[in-house]
Amino acid sequence: ATFRRIAAEADAIIHMAAQVNFIYPYEALKRVNVDGVRQMLALAFAERPTPFHYVSTAAIWPMGRHRRFLETDSIEQGIRLNLGYDESKWVAEKLVFEARRRGLPASIYRPGEVSGHSENGRIVLDHFMFAIMKGSLQLGGAPRVLAKVDMAPVNYVAGAIANMVQRPELLGSTFHLNNPFPGSPEELYAVLREYGYHFDI
């Protein structure tokens, strides 16, 4: 009864729940990251097609490939993804694309790495990137990284999604929410040293 009531009354559904784990295989993440999306899509279709907003991840693109991926690109890359987490989010996106094909108005949002709040600095310390930074500072040594550091502040990502959800003309689109000007690890290390941290690379 509650399921039907929500399906009848909801103006929109925003689904951003996921189990984030970079060690677990796909099978361990499927129940939450794939079946959970399937259940939310069932809710969106239950009474009438309800606008659906799915927060995915930029990790549906293969990491380590030095090319730019556009919002309009097909996710059918034919390339093995790096992690079970990435695979689970890719399969979930396939469900959303199929729901679109069946007439559901659905938008997809793909954040990259989400950093702390740009004004108060609050972060989740066990997030992958920050766990690496914290561990590096505790060990007194940081890894030599060749890739760019592509992080966007959490308040930017959340604010952008909140804004786009309220704009009906954007419904049915896909959006990348990453930093258009990613920095280098050297710039990040320079900032940490400005705050008085000492470490080797």
C-alpha cells in the first residue's frame, strides 16, 4: 500500500543510493546497485511514468583511457571496466536507458570524484581519495601519480543536481558533473605543504 501511495503521489524520484566498494566483485554489489535501481524504476512505472533522476558515476567509462567521454557517447565501449563497482553502475545505467526506451522520462547524472565542501571544507574521511591522502600524510610519503586529480566540490555536485531536477526541459538528458579544470597531484601536494604537512614522494 505504501509503495502504491508513493507511486501515485511522487512528483519525481531521485535515486542516489549505492554501495561503494572498490574491492568487492560485481556479484557482491549487484543487490544494492543493480536490483535497487530496478526496484526504483518499478516504482517510477507503477502508477504513471514518474520523472526519474539517477545518480550514476563517471566510472562507467574505462579508467586509464586517455580520451574524453561526452554525455552523448554510447556506453557500449566494448572495453572491460576496472572494478566490480564500475560494472554494477554500468549495468544500472543500462536499466535506466531501457526504461527511457519504454517511455520513462529519466535523467542520468555522472559525478566524478566528489571532494569536500568548497566553503567549510567538510569531507567524508573514508572516501577513497581522502583515505589515500590521509594515509600518505600519516606515513610521511605520498604516491607518485601521473593522472590528473579530477575532483568537484560536494556542494557544487549536489547543487547542480538539485537545480537540474527542477528544470523540466532538461528531463531525459545525461550530465557529467566533474571538474572542467582538473588539477595535478603536484598542485595538491603543494597545497598540503602550505598547510604544514611534510612528506616524501
